[in-house]
Amino acid sequence: MARQKITPDNLDDLELDEKGRLYWRGEPIITDARLALSKFQSLLAGIVGLAAFLGGLGACVQGVIALLQYLNSCPCP
């Protein structure tokens, strides 16, 4: 089926039900898409997320250590 533009004449074909779901000419319009990962992909995503978290934590610790070293080396009045 070819795509058609929505014109003011066919706006009456759009409907909403009591739960806010959108319909076109009585057929539901899919407005969300689900992503299904395999167990291996989920495990890999968890490992990558943990590595990113630990990398960020390490950067924060390194920044605090650098700040403390800088403050320790400054001559105080």
C-alpha cells in the first residue's frame, strides 16, 4: 500500500480510545517498539555497563587524588 498524506478530509479516520491508544480507520496504530535481547546479549550489555561504571568511578578517584596533590603543593598564606 502506498503512503498517503493526512489531509483535513481524512482526519475523521483518527480515533482515540479511553486508554489513549491511537486508531486509524478502526485499526490500532503501533506507537512503540520492543527490543528483545538474547541471554548472551544481556550478559554482554551488563559487562559493558559495569565496565563503564568502573571507568567513571576511576576517573572520579583520579580527579580527587590530583586535586589533593595540587592543594598539598600550593603555598598557603
